[in-house]
Amino acid sequence: MAALFEQAGGRSKDPISAAERHFDIPVAGVLSRHRQIQERIQSAQSSQADIPALGLHYNAFYEHHDTGSGHPESALRYRMLRQALEGLPAEILRLPGRRASTSEVLLAHEAYYQDLVYRDVESFADILRTGDTAISIDSYDVALEATGSVLAAADAVMQQTVKRVFCAVRPPGHHATADHGMGFCIFNHVAIAANYLRKHYTLKRIAIVDWDVHFGNGTEAIFAEDPNTFYLSLHESGNYSGNSDGDTDRPPSQATLNLALPEGSGSDEALTAWDTTGGPALEAFKPEFIFISAGFDARKGDPLGGLNWEDETFVELTQRVMALAEKHAEGRIVSVLEGGYNPAGLVSAALAHVQAMR
Ligand SMILES: [Zn+2]
């Protein structure tokens, strides 16, 4: 297991307390602050739903994807988030996951790439040969479980088992193109799920809102020629993975909108970009289902991000997406974890997002 993880206390101890010691961050205080945010949100919302409002999916199995010592996309970051989600009230529906089939992976990936991932993992490689994605012996199985669980969440929403779901999965997915794993990503769970919905239900217009601090090049590439899948990305200009200078080089017929935010900018810039450009574009698109590629690395203090979002920024964005979903998509949202590499910051921002969806 990664040295960082061992330093933080190892598997046998409470990871949140251990992380508090290691990172010197008061996680318990963060949790308490979020209970206050949750109470405020709940008092502001009237419950009109006939079905449970929120489902959660998480699974300790995802911690078997071992990225090696000191890697930011660590099992520790996930374990802290999982344990925080486990601590949320029992009335929030917990959704089981499932393993994706090969044919489901091929809804967004080339067959030879799926086979390449399998062979790289089976040959004990420590990095995917297509790019900067660390792998271990369980990575193929973990990635399939993550994809399948997002599909199960999409089914649960379509079948009205629950209105919205947050899927805490790893590895992340939005940098994976049809034939190229990169940026810590193996399979593009959200892209596969969008095509899965279109195959199994009568949906036409699907939106993917990606607020990870990094541009989701994989998702954009997969849907570049698809006018019925609207890809809206808020990300930091100049950060990984390129295409960060806005959408000026893109034909207007493409349902893609890239909102590149300047390094160091915070909540005001993000919400202004949403309110003046992103939100109206999504409104005009009238999505019937909304996925969120929910990275939390735009939060202040992230080691891989240069934006300064607050937890409240994620709450505000979540509420805006929910309002659009209520208007056009019968409330249907599946939110899928992408990045977020300051463990305590990830927990704090993700809890704010989840509580806003309750
Ligand atoms: Zn990211």
C-alpha cells in the first residue's frame, strides 16, 4: 500500500483521525460545519418528491486500485470519503453496484483498448501503456465495478427507485477517450452511462456537466460529433489536459461548451460563468437526463488545482443543476466522482454536494 497511506495510519485504524494527524486538518470540524449547511439547505427546500430524493453508492472494493506510493489519486482519499458517506443518515438510500460487462464498456470504448487494459493489468504493469494512469493487479476489476455501478445508478434513476444518485467511484473517468486511458482514468464511466441510457431508454438529449478543475478531454472527444449529448465543462485555464482556452475553435453545431476559468479565481467567477453562459446554454438544450462529472479539485487547497472554490460553490452549482433537472429532466441526476486530491477538502466539498442533493 502507498507510503502516504501507511503514514496516515494504515488500514486497521480510523482513517479520518489518522488523516487529521497526517494532514493537520480538523476533519471532525468539517463534518460538523456540514451538518449546519445541510440543515439550512433542508429548511430551504420543500419536499415534493414521491420517490426517495437521493441515493448513494460507495464500495471499499474501489480501494483495491493501488496507484502506488505518494500518488494523489490514492486509496486513502477514497477511504476518507467513503467513511464520511457511511456516516450520513440511514434514510439516504444506499445503492448496490455491479460489474460492467465488456459489451457495456464498448458503448464508449474501442474493443482493442478494453483488451489492452486487461492485458496490461494481467501482465503486472504499473502504468497503462496509453498514458499517465497508474494500475495494479486489481485495477481492471475495480474499473469495471465503477462503470457498472454508474450504470446501475442510471437504471435506478430511470426506474424511479430514486431521484438522484451520487456515485463515489474510482478510478476517475473523464480523461479516458475511446482508445486512450490517461490522467488517472481507465474507463469513462459517464460517457458509457450516457450511451447506455440512450440504448436502453427512450432518452434523446443528455447533458454532462463537468466541474472537475481539469478539462474532461475524454468525454468531449467521445461526444464531439454527437449533437444530442451536451458536454459543459468548467475548468481551470491552462491546467491538464489542454483545450482550456474556451470554445472559440469549435464549430457552433457541436453541443460542447468549455468555460475556462482563470487560475486563482474563485466562487464569483465560477457562478458568473454559469449564470451568464453555461446555465443558459444548458437551459436551451433542455436535457432529459443530467450527469455530473463531479470533481472536487477546484476547491481551494487542492494540490492539483489552481482554483479557489469554497464548499458553498459546489452547493450553488448543485442547486443550479438540480433546478434545470427539475424543469426539463424530471429531476434525474447521476453525479459521479472524478478528481479531488486534498483528502479533507474532497470530503468537505463532496459532503456539501451530497447534502445539497438531499
Ligand atoms: Zn481533476
